Amino acid sequence: MPLTGVDLGGVRWSETGTRWPAAVDVEELKARSEETPAHSGIWVVRSSGTAAMRDFADLG
């Protein structure tokens, strides 16, 4: 599934444990993320819009 146009704000990820599609620029994603202070190597993507991640999921 392509991630083009998907707001990844709030997604937690790590360089060693997360497998991204080849088209994802991990360095660019890292620039849009903040490393969690309590867990070195775990990153959280900063929100880029107003939609919450749950808005993309079918919760019905």
C-alpha cells in the first residue's frame, strides 16, 4: 500500500524494527519525527495536519 498522501502524524517507529516501503525516505521521515526521550531509537512522527490517525481507520 503506498503511503503517498497519508498523514503519519503520531505514528511511532524505529530504524531497526520498522519496515517501510522502498519509496519512503527514512531520513526525511526522521526529520519530521521526534525521538522519544525515554526510549532511544524510537521516533514519533510530528503531526502535519488536523486529522487524527483514527480518522483513517474504520472503527465501525
